[in-house]
Amino acid sequence: MVHEGDSLKIDSFPGGPFQENGYLVECLATGALAVIDPGHTAPEIVAAIGGRAARVEAIYLTHGHLDHVEGLPVVRESIDAPIHLHPADRFLYEGAVEQARAFGLPSPGPMPPIDAELNPGTPVPLGDTSFEVRFAPGHAPGHVIFHHTGDGVALVGDVIFHRSIGRTDLPGGSMQELMESIRREVLSLPDDTRLFTGHGPPTTVGGERMGNPFLISQARGGAGEFA
């Protein structure tokens, strides 16, 4: 468990060739569950859910890269919950088998269909609470962030990491878009907002504002390309 606040409990499941973090999020008031970015450790997430499969309300994806979606066939074997993805990343999701081949990794198998589109600005529910969906392209064209105002947390996928940022050399990536997304959708959050990343440990907005080498020029008032 990496977080238990007033409204949410968030458990992280890191692993696989890319050490991707999959997440299981629980609404504390109702026991409703959501799976976010089920990758290589999907079997561990399913085991943690156990007999609570009926409580899983949704599967939310920050983006469509292989390491964040490869566990969906495993999850869907026992959990019948709708899969939500931004439409701009559908081509990546539908090309998961080709992504695996490009990295020399085993095929994840046929991917289940996407059930619902994520629309930035439209909250997505979990029990009696909800996440704000913030559009943050750059690492992937349809990347989103799930922000929970009440608990002061955000699941940011591969937009930003502890002292680093997402890569932009994959199909649909853009350094300019990524830096704009970080300024607009991450640095606009309160400094004490905890960021649960797609790889590595959690961090905070303030910690990254002052300590991330890609963002230090922003904190010091610089106006460089990566400010």
C-alpha cells in the first residue's frame, strides 16, 4: 500500500521488464475498486482483488503503451469491468501485439475491446467519489492523468517521474507537447499533491518543481526550452 487518505486507498504493483507500476485503487467509503494500468503484474493485482471482483467498477488506462496494458487479457479472465482509454491512444492499444514484437517481448495475446472513451474535463467515478481526467499528451498522444482533489493525489502515468520525465521517441511522442502538458497539468496542481507514477517511486509536485533537472529552469524563472 502506498497511500491511504480520507477517500482512497492506492496499492502499487511494480514489475516486468520495464518495472511498470500497476495500481489498484479503492474507494474507502464504499469498497468500490478500480484497476489502473494493469501491466506485467496483473496476476498480482487480480490476486489482491480476490473475492472482491464484483466490486471492480472500471479499468482506467493512462495511455496505450504495452507495459501499461499487457495485463488486460489476464484481468479480463476474472473481472468483467469496462476498459476506459482516450481515443487518441486507441491505435497504440490495438497495436499491442506489434509493440511487443518491436521490443522482442512475448505477445500479450488478443486485447479485449475498449468499452468507453476518456474525455478530459469529464470526471470518472469510483464509488461515491471521482477522478478528474486531465489531458497530458507528449509521451503518448492520448495520455491522461487521473487527479483526485480531495486526497491530493494524481496518477500521472509516464508524464513525469521522480526526477525525470517520460520519453518522447515513441510513435506519437513530442517533447514540446510533453513539456507543455507538465506545465499545464502537473505544475498547476498544489505543491503537496502526491504523484503516483508509471515507473519508480511516488513523488510530489513541489519536489519535482524544485528538484527535477528537466524543470529546474521553471522553478528559477528561466525561459529555456524545457522551462
